[in-house]
Amino acid sequence: MKHQELPIIGWREWIALPEIGITKIKAKIDTGARTSSLHAFDIETFEIDGKPRVKFKIHPKQRDTNQIVIAEAELIDERHVRSSSGQAELRPVILTEVNLMQEKWQVELTLTNRELMGFRMLLGRQAVRGIFLIDPSKSYLGKKAKKMSKIR
């Protein structure tokens, strides 16, 4: 697909992660981050039939600790990731579906506690490469695109 044909998103967007039970979460589109990251806590790794899994809890809304989503996924890897503060941390990695606009695709997410960060989720450059163009002067274009498509 040519660049001109790629849909445009803003620097922050509402996305869904249906495979882990999140219908709406605000994500920062962060081209400075290679990988994507999701806020998670009470992270537990275990095995079922010899296959590694991870169970975790999520507060999908910023500044709201009352709403909790409990999720479980296949553990595909554990990686050392350096945070924006420079700290290296071993994080579990899952593969899950992301929905934004009319696009649905699989994304690797590292799980870490982002309680003190501005966004519960970062969508890194690997996740959006070849799927979207980013307009850093705009926000929530996915939401506006849905409204516009209803008018047509």
C-alpha cells in the first residue's frame, strides 16, 4: 500500500483489545518506542499443558482504580525493555488483536505497571508501521472517522 493510501491517526487514539476483554483504552501512538506496552499489575506466569501463560489485571481507564479487567494470554516471550526513565526491566510479552478504525491486526505487547504514566497503553512504531500514518498535531481521528463514515 502506498503512503498516500494509509489511513491517518493522531498521536493518541481510542483502541480496543478484544482478546483480553478491553473494549476501549486510550493509547499514545509512540514512534519513539519500538515495542508496544500495556499497563498491567498482579502479573502471574504459569503453564497449562506445558504451554506458558500469563494472567494479569488492568485498570483500562486513567485515574480509575475501581474498574479492573482480569485477562489471561499466551506468554510468547520475556524481554528486557528499557523504560523512558532509563530503567531496564524484564517484561512478559503477549500477542493480541488491536482494533483501530476499521483495522484489526496482531500486536506484541509488553506488560508493565504504568500506573504513574500518562497513558495506560503505548502503541509503538512496530505496531503501526505500514498500517497507519501519524499526524502528531491531531488526536482521536479514529473516533472522528467513525462518525464521518456514518454520515456518508
